[in-house]
Amino acid sequence: MKGPHTVFVCQNCGAQSRKWLGRCGDCGQWNSLVEERATPASAGKAGRSPLTTERATLFAEIDTSDAERLSTGVSELDRVLGGGLVPGSLVLLGGEPGIGKSTLLLQAAGRMAEMGRPVLYCSGEESPHQVRARGDRLGVSDAPLYLLAETCLERVLEEWGRVSPGMVVVDSIQTMYSSKLESAPGTIGQVREAATQLLFMAKGRNVPVLIVGHVTKDGGLAGPKVLEHIVDTVLYFEGDRHHAHRVVRAVKNRFGAVSELGVFRMTAGGLETVENPSKLFLAERKADVAGSVVLCSVEGSRPILVEVQALVGTGAYGNAQRVTSGVDRQRLSLLLTVLEKRAGLHLTGEDVFVNIPGGLLINEPAADLAIAAAVASSMRNQPVSPQVALFGEIGLAGEIRASTHAGLRVREAAQLGFTRCIMPSGNLGPDVTAAGCERQGVDSVQDALEGLFS
């Protein structure tokens, strides 16, 4: 009798090969092919998916009375999710090891259980005693919170049917395995099968599911890319282990805004929400120091004021250094070229260092003007007024382009006591106003620098 066939599956892109290759022919990843047993063609077709119905339903006849969002009890997590958990949604939370993923989900599970909704917490990495010890430290009360230390997907689904929870947490998806497949847990087939079965159960029973995902050394979610397509929401837990605050960012959300941001502070009693991140990031800012300016940034629908620091010094080596922390290095190189060509600053042989204190990552184009102003301030050794905030995108011709959410930026600056806001002229309008904050529109980089240092 002929033995079962085996295939080699790339753990990066899912490509299959009949023989082992050192490099995947589809994605080019080295040493990513793992031997797995081929799945029979009839596997997974015995039953019908819980998502299917007997007949097509009219759009107007679909009942949405039980589709109200569920609060997790953690305000910042609700903000990132778009106002709370949608029943039947599948949420994926990824992040570096030790960043606080399990802590956050255990806090959310405990608070939701306190509100009267049973929660099933499935841990494939810790025993119930270990989870209980962390829960005691976080202050989880005697609520209907069920702990299950299990890695077999079928056992998890069986307990799901017995407990009938209002929310399910799976920590983590890489430790789950299905007995239908003979490959090891964490392989591309097992991750895809586990995520698909959890999706069917979540949609079929209208129960939200939160799953933890590991990340690779490159910072991306481990497993197949199809995992991010299966889930409804993808959240990334970011933070610097040298800082106390953590940031949860939404990179995909079918039920809310993308790039929404939630800020937490790590304490001995768990993660605490930060209601006003602007005060947190500006708390230790020193006034009247050259190279320091304040940026009016927007993450999702939330305005956040952050400090942008720049240091310009004479290069001691042959090649000038361009070092960044919190901003894109290539974007800095572009802005330095614009400053040299359009504003007359000689930066070719100068070392330039740009930093966002607090470990926050700023990617929006509206940060261009603040970065350019900080570099010019350090180059001229002339401080910017501590009561001035800036935002605006810089084009290659040196023009200042309009930015989104200008009203939110100006109002946030006014609430924190800033009396002047330098912004693109294209954003000046009757709806962009704030009491006590003067608006100054600029059309070019040269106009902005003249307004700052005049």
C-alpha cells in the first residue's frame, strides 16, 4: 500500500513544492519550506459551513437588533475597535514578546465577565494556575471567567459549545492545532485551519473572538498572509520596552477607522488607559531649546500633540549621518534636500539626528513641516517659541500642502495652551477655528521658516 504523500510548504507565502528547496520560488524567502503531510481532497467537505443559509435573504429582511457593539470595559481598546466589539467579529492582536498582549486581553476578559457576560479564555502557552496568578495581580474578580489550557482546536470548540460564552479569547493562534491535519502547530496549514474554524464558530454563534498572534523577527504577523484576510480586525501592540506606555494601533478594521490609536501605561497592576496622550508625550519637554518643536498629529480620529527633536552637527567622518527614531529615514533625506534647495540651508556635510521622544512612530505626511522646522532650528541654533505648534505636508517644490483633520489639530493645540498654529494656507477656513489660538497660513517652506524665526 502506497504511503501518504508529503509536500513542502513555504511558511511565508504558502507555496507548495514536491521537494525541499533552500529558497522559495514564489516569495524568495530562504529556509522557509517545511515538510507537511498532504491533505486529502475530501477533507473539510463533510459538513456545511455555519455561515451558509438555506436560501438567499433580502437585504431589508436581515435582523440587526442583536448587532450592537459590546464594551470590553477598557476604554482605549474600545476606541481602537471603533466603539467596542461587534458580535461575531474575529479580532487579531499581534505584538512583540512581553509587550502586554495577554495582559490586555485578560483585563478585557475579566471586565467583560464582571458585566455579566461569560468569557472563555483559552491559553495554549500557560497553565490555569499561571493565568490565575496573573489575574490576581490584575485585580480580576470572581466573575464568570472560564480558563482552559488547551491546544487542540476540537477540544476548544467542544468547550465553547458547553460553556456558551459571550466572548472567547485564544492565546495564541500559533499554538492551536487541528487533529484533521498531521502537521505541527504553528505551520501554515494549522494556522489557516484554526483561524477558519474559529471564524465559522464566531459568525455562526454571533460571538466575538479575540486571538493573539505572534510576530516574526521582521515585525510582521507570523503565519500565512491569509490570516490577516480572514479576520475582521488586525491590531498591533507597539511600544518601547524602555518606556512605560504602550500603543495599540488598528491596521485593518471592517467596523471602524483604520490607524486608530489607543494609548496605555504599563504599571504593576496591569495596563492603565491614558485619556490624554498629548499631555503624556509633552510632559518632559524643555522650552526654549533649539531643535525642539511641537507637531499636531492625528492618529485615526484622535489628535495627538508630540515633540519633534532634531540635532544638527558638523560631520566628523566622510559621509554625513542621517539617523532617525520614530520617523522614516528616507522621508528625512527628502526633506533635507528640499531645505537645501528651496530654503538655502547647507546640510550636505552635516550630521542630522531626528527623534520623537516617547517611542511613538509618526508616519503621516503632515509631520513634514515640524521635522523641517526642528532641523532648521537646530541648524541656526535658534529656539522656536514654546507656544507654537505646526503641521503640514511639504512637496518637492517646497510648497506646503493641505492636511486632513485640520480642525481637530488646531482645537487640540488650543486646549493644551498653544497660542499660535502654523499650518498650510489651504486649511484656513471658517470651520478651522479655536478660541485663543492664532492661525498662520503658509504657502512654502521659506515662508514658514520666516514666520518662525522672524
